[in-house]
Amino acid sequence: MSTLFLVQTCHVYRVPPRTSAAGYRAAEWGDTSKPLWTGRLRVLEHAGLCEIRLEDASSGELFASCPYDVTGKSVESVLDSSRYYVIRVESNENGSKRHAFIGIGVSRHARQCAVASDQKVCGTNRKL
């Protein structure tokens, strides 16, 4: 497994149901200064597949995982900010596969680093 991208501080937010087909808005998430969880975000690649992992910054314990899909169904930018996204996290507990949509936010600096990067993500030219 190789790490393609790392954000040391990533915040997680509860996302209300989408109110329009246009997309999500971070302004509808409530007070973004009070996230549900804070940790690190890592984008990993293994055998041609990518995964976005939200982990405890100290212990590395997994909080949530998002299999990256180049079709754009796993990560969606919000309409009103370049620092917030909605991701589709998945879990497989007791043979039952479940998913949920959560909001994530990164610092302005982390966003600038991702945009400035020429990294190829999972063999595509798509930038984070």
C-alpha cells in the first residue's frame, strides 16, 4: 500500500439530506467550528484501487473508509466552498454492507496543496 496524499487535520460533519439535485452546501451543516470528529485523512493506493481513510491522528485507528471511485460517486465537492466535500463511507459488519454520506473539511492550506499537486490519483489525471 502506498500513501498518495495525506492531510494531517480533517474534520467530519453530519450531512443533512440533500435539498436539491444541484448538490450539497456546507452552510447547511450547522456550525462548522464544531465538527463531530477530527483526525487525519489519507489516500491510499493498493493493487490499482484507491481508498480514502479517516484515521485517528495519534493511534492510526480507522474512523471511516471511502473506496475511491473515479466516476465521481464517492467524493463530491460542495457548492459553496472549496474546502468541504461529501464522501460516501462504507462498512462491512457481520456480513452486512452499509454506507453513509458524511461531510469532511480540510484547511485552506491542505486544499491549496492538493490543487497545486500534479499527483496522479489511481492512474487517472484527476486531482483531489
